[in-house]
Amino acid sequence: MGAIGDLGFVGLDDDPDNPVVITGYKAARTQPLTSAKKQVNKLIASVRAVCEHAFAHLKNWRILTELRTDPARATQLLRALLVLTNLEVNR
């Protein structure tokens, strides 16, 4: 199972059979991106945007600074908070 990352994680996706981090494509000065690679970058960015917005909400609420509990309970709490956030945002 891999994670989706930005272009700062290029290099961790070297093994195509077992990617650690799935990243987009970088354009070189002499070689611009093809339309297929641009579409892949847009798809990755759209998936990452959801997570980035969720983490931004958690940071704004300062939830994680005071959280002192079992990691399994923290995961359940964070999932519940993200569901509530998405319900409020989608209204």
C-alpha cells in the first residue's frame, strides 16, 4: 500500500512493483510534460487536496495539540471529526 505525495517525495517511488509514495511527474527545462503526464498530475492533486483540506481544519481547531489517548482511539476520533467537517462543508 502506498501513500500519495507531492513532488518533494520523488525518488521514493522508484520501485514500480512496490511504491512507497506515489508522486506526480516533474517537467524538465528541455522536455515539457506530455498531456497524459499532466492528467496524472491533476488526478494526484485532486486526491491530495481532500487530505490537505482535512489536515488544515484539524490544525485550525488545534485538536491534536491536546490529544493524549491511545492511537486507535485517536484514529476513530479524527475520522469522526473529518466526517462532521465534510458534512458541514458540503451543505
